[in-house]
Amino acid sequence: MKWYQTSKPAVLLIPALLFLLLIVYSLVMAFAESIRSPEGWTWAYYGELFMQRRLIESLGYSLSITFVSVFLSVLIGWAVVRWFYSFIDEPGGKWLVWIPMLFPHFVWGYFVLLLLGQSGLISSFFYQAGWLSSREAFPVLTQDAYGVGIIITYLWKEIPFVILMLLPAYLQLPKQYGEVIAVLGGGRKEWFKTVEWPWVQPVIVEITLILTAFIFTAYEVPALLGISYPQMTAVLAYDWFYGAAWEERSYAFGLLCLIAFILGAIALLSFALMNRRRWLLSKSSHQY
Amino acid sequence: MKKWIFYGSAFLLFFIPAILLIVKSFTPVWRWGEPFTFDWTLRGWETFLMDARIFDAMAISLVIALVVTFLNLFTGIPAGKALSHSEFRGKSALEVLLVLPLFLPAMAAAVGLHITMIRLGLANNWLGVAIVHLVPTIPYTIKVMKSGYDRLNPDMLQQGKMLGAGGWHVFRTIELPMLMPSIRSAVFLTVTISMSQYVLTAIIGGGNVITLPIIYYPFLQSVDDTVMAAFSVAFAILPVLAVLFVELVATVLTGRFSISKRGAL
Amino acid sequence: MSRPFIEVDHVSKQFKKNDVFSNLSFSLKEGEVLSLVGPSGTGKSTLLRCLAGIEAFTSGEVLIEGNSILQTAAKDRPIGMVFQQALLFPHLTILENVTYGLRLHTAKREAVIEGLKYLKLVGLEDYKNEYPHALSGGQQQRVSLVRALILKPKLLLLDEPFSSLDPELRRELRGWVKELLRKENTTSIFVTHDREEAMLLGDRVAVLAEGVIQQQGRPKEVYDHPVNRLVARLYSDAFVLDHDSYCLTEHLEWLSEKQEGYECFQAEWVNDTYQHGQRYAHIRLSGDQGRYVIPVPRDQSVNTDQTGFIGVPLAFIKRFE
């Protein structure tokens, strides 16, 4: 109760700063583990990491699944918001979009398995309808070599996420600038270039970064819908973390630290690049 | 026309799957290639609810989710207020740092905390699991609460203080009711995310903290779609229950409960 | 005689079956400034938005140099508009803002040369690389005006451009705008609810109230000869005796007793103020029939709250026509 009686930002921020400390501490500890060997500090594990065939294969597999999932989720979610945002803002529309958000990723993964697996409901229905000769004639969409099932699950879950994150940005677009552009002789193209894109771009970048980090390093869905080789990075890291050998544990720490470092650097760089324009936009004189 | 395209596809892609899972939880197992039967049964839910392991898992998941929610609000509300209503050096940098965990692998934080948790006796303990669940949730709560405060005019809070109300009173009677939509979203997100954590829970809980996600995976092997469907639907019901619970707490806190009672008299 | 430069002919606008305004007609000569004055909420802004093409008239016709423009989309109409807020694009520099419209059709080099010329004209060339937030409200509104003027519109619409500024700045800016419009010979419609501004900027004024133009003419003409009660109240300073007659307040006198040669109305002296050396009495008619401000001699001694009469000299009573 006491923390609330003062409005000093420093006091209000104490819990948040403690949280930040927790994060920094955890990352530092993970890093320390990655360079610790029974014989003392060493960078050796980072070198060895890239000699692991399992990892190389995993990186290519993970990157392509992540890229396809993120690209399509953002593109489709963005298109949906652009065309339909007035309906999504209605209570009914919002509830519909919220439904997939309610289910954990692995539950949705199970649903995809139930629906699209070779022994799934659709396959069964097609067989009953006489469109399919046997179970094996149904395409392998889950636990497949290309990660189609993983991608389908992510798209199904992340498109609503993209929609809900982008919706406020679209509802708050400064429409008055549309009128200014019209009387200055500009059309839809100028509206997009001068208003829509500058206002929406930071949110899109943010969503892209969140989804990339999440999909690239999530364990739950690939554990369910993936195959045993190649594995997505998180599954590999998890296996290594529980591996019997000391090196494997160190590989797990090293791999996660490396990913954290790269993703963190990309995120900080993008924010630094967008910061000035974001600040300028916040000084806009329009009124809603 | 546009409206129909949107509602049609949202209905088909978002609503029907949920309905399908609910229907499946009340129908017997459909064997491949055999006709779908609709002999309604409660077997799935009975199995789900009668299983002692599941019941314990549900209880521990709820406790963890509520503790995580409380810590989220405790952190997110004041931080949102500070980030929205005051100016200080390094504010935009701090804002970025506070959402940065969303752009990092949560698993890195979990493995980093593991050894410390063991030393502190928090590994294999529900409290340790709750702490690690803060990593993927707090950044969202801070974001949501900050935009909630952005919509709340600081002068309005000042007005409350000018009229002689104390800080806590202003919070209870002005901020809390006006922030309710943001709090609702934050709670919803927090509980859903907490309920979705398998790997973080597994690493810190070390197989001793059995939450719903932890036993969901072994259950998948059972190939009993009826029970699995019931299990799946339960995941969506729990966040709704949690929001109702928080709503109740907020109603008592803001004093609207007693006012409406007085009105009835 | 040739046709007027701008001709607005019986335009109407309905919103949800209600008339916002109906059958408005007026015309402008080239280079003329028309002040449109009237209370808020009478569709002045809507009229401008319809002329600009942001909204559509329900019926009527608008001709510029004899050609109808209503079939043309907003972006292709030779009409510029300045809004209540400056609405400069916050992430573009002042020069980029000013040349925004030009750049759609002209090469960058020419646009920049033209933009700098205009910025110099309004004394803001030092700010060309600044962003809008660094400018004061008045400066921003000047940039916004230049952004519209640089396109040399055949008609410029100004929608209460000073309303978001403080009084000091308003006074400074309006003289400046008047001069610029004259220099550029820009045909304009200036909307305001401030009659002082209307008089100052307009070559002519039109009083818009209750959805119709009540009267238009030269500023002084309308002031001295209001045609009805509404104009008398909104634009002129007149004491309305009844439906048919009025007397300008400058002729009114404060009488402690009824006198010959005056029509007398019982009233109460509320208080008095001084402006530019002239003393003004604030009078409330008995029975709360309204308040008036009338000039009184400085040496007339009156106690506050004294009851007396507003004397309307019979010789100055005029009929609305």
C-alpha cells in the first residue's frame, strides 16, 4: 500500500527493476555455465557447437520453419486487419479472434493432429465419403519432414495474435491526415506512405521480433508435431540440457546464449533505429 | 459483403475448432474410417475430473497462475503508471529493456536460473515455477498497463487528490475502475501464458511440480480422443475462471459491491 | 458581364434526413475573401468540407470559372484547405511539409526551390529542416497555410484556422494572413465564429445561421443594416425592439427616468467597463429579457444595481428590411 502513496517514478518502478535484474541475472548465469568447464573457464564449447551436425541441420530446419511461419502470420494478420478492422473491433468479432488465444500452443497442436493427421478426422471423413482409398493416401501433414504441421499450428495461433496486436494501431490511425492529404492532391498511395506505414511499422517490427524469438525457440509445438531428426533448436537444446555428458549441457547453455545474444542485438538495433520517428509521431498535433 | 467474409472465415477457423473440441469431449472415440457417432457420453469429463493426478495438477496450475497474476499486476500497474505519467532520463531505454524479454528465448532465462533455484531450494518447488513464469508474462502486463495509463488523464488523478483523497483511495476509486479493461486483458494474457508453459515448468519444476501442461504430454500417448478433448477444453476454461475471480476481487476493492448492496436496500 | 469566378449554387446537405444547410448560394470574384460567420454547429465546417470534396453535397452545383467541380475527387479539385489544427506531418521536416503537395507532381529540385521561396515569404526559412514539434502553434499554422498556398489553389478554404491559438497570437496572425492572401490574390472562404475576425479578413461577410445565409454584404453594410433579428444578434450590435425594428446600440442612452422622444425599457444597471477610453454600461433588461452593452458618458453618475431605463431615441429606430 505504501508504494502507492508516492508518485515518484523510481518507487513505482522498483518491482519492474527487480524483474529486470532477474532477467539479467539469469542470462549472465546461463552465459557463465556456457563457458565453465571442469578445468576452468573456456570458449571451447562455442567452437565445438558448430561442429555438431545435429545443430547445423537443426538451424536450417528451424530457420526455414520460423521464417515461413512468421512471414505468413504477419502478412495474413496484417491483411486481415487492414481490410476488416472495423468488424474486428465489434464485440462479436473480437471474441471470435480471441478464441485461439485461449488455448495453449500444444493444445492447438493436438487439435491439428486430431484434424489433419493421417488418422485424423478429415482423413477419416474423406475415406467415409469415398474420396480416399486408404489412410496412407492422405498427405502427411503432421510429424512430417518439412514441418508443415508445425507451420499450420503456428499460423493458426499467431494470426489472431497479429490481429489483436495490430488492431489498436489501426483504430488509432490519425484519420484527419487523410483529409489533409486529399486536399493537397494525394490519394491512397500517399495515405499509405505518409500516414499508415509510419504509424503501423513499429508495431509490425515488434510483432515480427516477438514471433521470431518465440517460434525459433519454443519447445512445445515441435515436440508434438515435429520429427526426431532434424529437430528444432529448442528441442535440441532441451535434449542437450538433460544430456548425460557435461559437454552436452554446456552446448545447451551456449546455444541458448548465442540465440539470446543475436535476437537481443537485432531487437535493440531495430528499436534504436525506430526510436526517433516514434518520438516524432508522438508529438503529432492531431486529435482523435 | 466484406462483413460476411470476415465473420464467415473467423467463424469457420476460430469458432468451429473450439466447438469441435467440445463436441469431441462428449462423444465416444471415433475410429478411423468408421462413421462419426453422436452417442453423447460424459466419460471423457469423468475420466478427466476423477483422475487424482489431474485434479492435483489443476490445483497447482491455478495456484501458480494466480500467484503469477498477482506478481504481474503488482509489477505492471506501478510500472505502467511511471512509464506513462512521468518523464525521467532514460525512460525510453528502460521501456525497451522491459519488453526485451519478449524478444529473447525464455528457455535461456530458465536454464540460467536453474542452478540458483537449486541453491535457494526453489527448484522442484511451485514457487520457483511461478517465478520463472514471470519471464514471459511481465513484459506483456507492463505494455498493457502502460497503454491503459496512456488513456487515463493524469489531471483526473490530480483532481481526486485535490478533493482530499489519499493515494490509495484515488487508486481504489478512480484508477482501478478506469483501468479495469487493461487489467482484464493483462490477467487474461498472464493466466493463458502461465497455463501454456511446458518447458519452463519442466526445467524448474524438475518433474516434481506437476502442472496441467506437464501431464498433458503423457496423456497424448493414451490415444483416447474423448479424454484428450475434455483435457484440451479445460485449458480454455481456466483463464475464464481466473478472470472472473479477479473481477470479483476488483469489485470488492473498488467498493462497488457495497454500494450496489446499499442501493438495493 | 462575365460570370463570377466561383459560383456556389443552391447547395444543400442533409445528414440522417436532417438538413445541415439548404439552398445556400453565393459567389466570389477572383481574389476576393468571403468571411462566413455564424454560431458553432451551423454547418460552416460541413460546407467547407463539401466544397473541398471530403464530404458530398446532397444537391446543388459548384462552378469554378464556369466548370462544375462536384464530379471531381477531392484530390483533383483546385481547392486548398487549412484546418483548425495545423496538422503538419510530425515526421516530415517543415520544408518537406510545405512541398508535400508539390512533390506529387513536380520534381524534387523545383519543389524545394518553390518551397524555400514560400518559407522565406512567411519568415520561416530558418526552420526548414526542423520538425513541426519545434515550432509554436502560430508558426505551425503559418506553415500549414503555406502548404496549401504553394499549390496556388483557385479557392482556399480556411476553417477557423486561429481557433486553437491563444488570443494574442490570433490577433497577430490574422493581419498577417490577410496580407498574404491579398499578396497572392487568393480567392478564399474564411470561416469563423468571431465577428471581429470576420470583419477584418473578409472583403465581404455572409452570416450563416439556422442552415441558411441570413445576409451577405460588405462588413460595415451588414453591421449597420442587419436584415433580421438573427443577424442583429450574431453580427451587429443592435437593440431589437420587436420583430420589425431595431436600433444600433451606439445610439442607446441610459435614463434614470422616462423621457420624451425615447422609447423606454425598464432595466437594471449591472456594472460598467472601460475600453479605449470609452465607458460602457452593462445593462440587464427587467424580467431577464437579455443583456446589452451601451456606451455612456464618463460623467454620468449611477449606482450599481440601480433601476432605470434603456432609452431608444425614436429618430434612430430602423426597420429590418
